[in-house]
Amino acid sequence: MSKRAIASEDLSRRERQIMDVLYRLRRATVAGIRQELPDAPSYSAVRTFLRILEEKGFVEHEEDGPRYVYQPTAPIRTARRLAARRLLETFFDGSVPQAVATLLDVSTAKLSDAELAELEISVEKAKKEGR
């Protein structure tokens, strides 16, 4: 099955929760996924959701003895970009400056000089690319 990126309109709330767990854990069994879900549905319900996600092309599995171990098909970098785009569109009307300002405002961590330099490099790269 072809690999595809996750679009929010392609997933139900529970499917998105399962994908979040898989991206966080990288690989997991049904029991491992179920343990991480809020108000976890039954074992068989999680299996059903995983089967549907596999049919949609978002998840693949491999057999490990009697168990199936699941993992996302799209790389985490792709999922991050799509989630960030969804966040920008939903809460910031597509405004990157508003999103960055909010992230800096709500962060309790102090940015190191290396992190600030990394941000400056990203801004300069965006300027050069006309973004």
C-alpha cells in the first residue's frame, strides 16, 4: 500500500489519537496502544481501528510471534509538518509570526544560544526562499 501523509479530514478523532500514540511510540502492539489512549476502547475496538487505518494506508504491521506490531507509514517529519499546518490554519489564520510569538510566550524553557542561533538560521533560510 502506498505511504501517505495524514490529513485531518481523513481520520476520526479516535483514529487520530491512535496515530498520535504510534508517532510517539514509533512502534506498538494493540495492548501498548490501548494503554496510552484516553478512555481506551476495548482491545477488539482498537484492533478494528488499526485495521481501518491500515486499509487507509496510514499504518502497517509486522508479525512478532503471535502479535502484530504497528507503525505509521508516513515519516514523523511529514506528520509534524501537516500538524503544524493544521495548527497554523486553525488557531493563527495561517500567520507564522503569530504562532511563533505564541510559542515563545507560552514556553517556560529559556532558549539557549544554540537554539536561538538555530531559529535565526531558519528565519534567514525562509527569507532566501521568499517565504
